[in-house]
Amino acid sequence: MKTLTTSRTLSIALTALMLVGGLSACKSKKKKAEAEAAKPPGGETEVKVMCSGPEFFTDDKNFRANNLGESMDQATAKKKALANARADMASAINTQIKGVVDNYVNSREMNNKEEVAERFEGLTREVLDQRLSGTRTICEKMVRVDATGNYKCYVAIELSAQDLLAAYNERLSKDDRLRIDYDYEKFKETFDKEMEKLGNH
């Protein structure tokens, strides 16, 4: 009787060990497959870009942009990086504001909607020129390129969406042609909805 119980116990123990071994083999195969999938294809090497990644993406609170600049001179490398990042940000804001203006104008009863939209876009350029100088640097890395001796500067900048909206509102309120039809609360609502879409990406 003891022998039968002992053999059953051994048999259960061996089965359990085999299951555990099988599961851990599956897990290690899965981990290996995931690691392989994360690797770039043969002949390619992944490049890590400084001041880049999800934490530097535009969201519903801030517009963000990143770029780099290279020069023999450190200060010039930084100026180029900031100029490039500001140009990227201006392009992204222009696209965003165009969507806001189109949705806002189409939701309102306005005469000559095309002319109104053009006037809004002209004001956007003016506001952007003023506000881009107020961007905040949120990441800056300077490196020296061994092969050339040049300096390379990586930067990421941000601009508060609400600061931009306030500046835009101030400028729109002073425009004689637009002030008649302009409804700040409706415009803000449209702006916030468009920003929410960015935050959900």
C-alpha cells in the first residue's frame, strides 16, 4: 500500500515538474521572440535620438517640438537647433489652428466665410511670430562629433496651448472686422476640442 501511495506521489511530483519546466520554456521562448521582434532588420541599426520620444510629443496642454543643429561653434549649433525646432512647432501650430478656424467658422453664421477664414489665418501668423519667442526649452543635449570635431545640439521646446489661446484671443478682440462675429467662448470650446484630439494620440 505504501509503495502505491509513494509511486502516486512521485508520479504527481514528476508531472508537476514537467508542467513547470514546460511553462518556463514557453515563457523564455516568448521573451526571446519579443526581443527579436524589437530588433531592427538585418543591416540596420537603431538610432536613439536625444530629446525625443513620447514625453516630448504635443498633448492637450502644450505644443512641443524637437530638432537638432550642428556647427563648428557650440552657440551656433544651439541657435540652429532652436530655429529648427521653432520652425517645426510653427508648422504644427498652423495646421492645428487651421483646423480650429475651419470648424469655428463653419459652425457660425458669418458672411463671406472664406474672407473671415483668411483673416483668421493672417492673425495666426502674427500671433505665432510673437509667441514663438516665448517657447520654453524642456531638453537640451550638446555632443561633439568625433569624426568632424563639430558640435551637435539636440533640443526639445514647448509652448503652453492656453498661453497661445490667450494671445490669439487678445489679437482677435482688437481686429475691427472679426470682432463683430467673434465669440471667445465658442472659439475656446473649438480650440479645446482640437487639443483633446492631440492629447488622445
